[in-house]
Amino acid sequence: MSYIAKRNPKRCPTHPGALLREDIIPAVGRPVSEIAELLGISRQHLHAIMAEKKPVTPKVAVLLGKLFGDGPEIWMRMQVAYDTWHAARAVDVSRIPTLPTQAA
């Protein structure tokens, strides 16, 4: 039997900075300043990501993916899910129609 995990659409996706702050960095047991140095970014920039004040950019996703060995895609998927969830609630689309697609 397989189980497909589904996220509650009303719940905001986790910001990748929260994952860094709560799980990843504590698990590696290194200070934030050392992680920032290894990534080649400022400590302030890393703190801003961890505080969910800055996004994980594609460049930072590549750096994180290399450092932690999980590739950039997971970091980008998390950031896109977070940004899209917020945009879907902030952007007024009430005046935009949905066009039907033509079947082939």
C-alpha cells in the first residue's frame, strides 16, 4: 500500500530558511558564520534567509545544494512553493477571465 502525502493548501509552505534554521544547520553542528563562509556569502545574508526575510535565489540554491549534497532543485522548489502561495493570496485576479483551451 502506498501513501501520497498531501499538504493542506491553506497552510503556508515552509520557507527554505526555516529548514536551514530548524533542521539543516543544527544537524551539521557548525556555526552559522562557518556555513556562510563555506557558501561564500555574508553571515548577514545567511541570517536574512534563515529569518525568512530574503529568498533563496537560484545562485544560493546551487551553493546550498553543493554544500549539503542535495542539489539545488529542492531549495528552488521550496522557495517557489512559498512565493507562489503568497502571490496567490496577494494578487487580485478577479478581473481576469479563464480562457478555454482548444482540444486537438
